[in-house]
Amino acid sequence: MFLMRKSIATAGLALAAGLSLSGCATEDYVDQHIATVNDRITQLEARVGQVDQTAQAANATAQQAASAAQNANQRLDALTARVDALEQQLASKRPRN
């Protein structure tokens, strides 16, 4: 009988210890951690916004460069025709000597 009481007491003590160690998080604890996560999210959103602005500026610069290159190619094509015509004129002339 003594062993049975001791065993019940030990089981009760173990149960009480287990329940006391598994306590729930307090509202303040949860709020503090949520605030920390929200701050990190806000910082990340700001960085993403900066990267997006940089990407848009780079895209605009690339479009301007592409436009300038296309313009240069058009001018080169026009000059190539003129140079070809001049070369044909020079080839058809007889030397002066």
C-alpha cells in the first residue's frame, strides 16, 4: 500500500511538473515577436521598393541606349549607300596619268 501511494504521488508530481513546464505564451510575448517580424517585413518591403526603382531606372536607360543605337544604325545605313555610290563613281573614272 505504501508503494502504491508513493507511485501515485510520483505520477501526480510528474503530471504537475509537466503541466507547469508546458505553459502557453503570454499575449505580451506574442505581441513582441509579431512586432519584431512586422518591423523586418517593413524593412524588406522598403528594400524591395528601392530595388524596383533601381530596376526601372536601369530599364529606362537601356531603352534610351537601344533607341540611340537604332538611330546610329539608321544613320550608318544611309551613309553606307552614299559611300557605295562615291566608290562606284571613283571606280568608273579613268586615272589622270
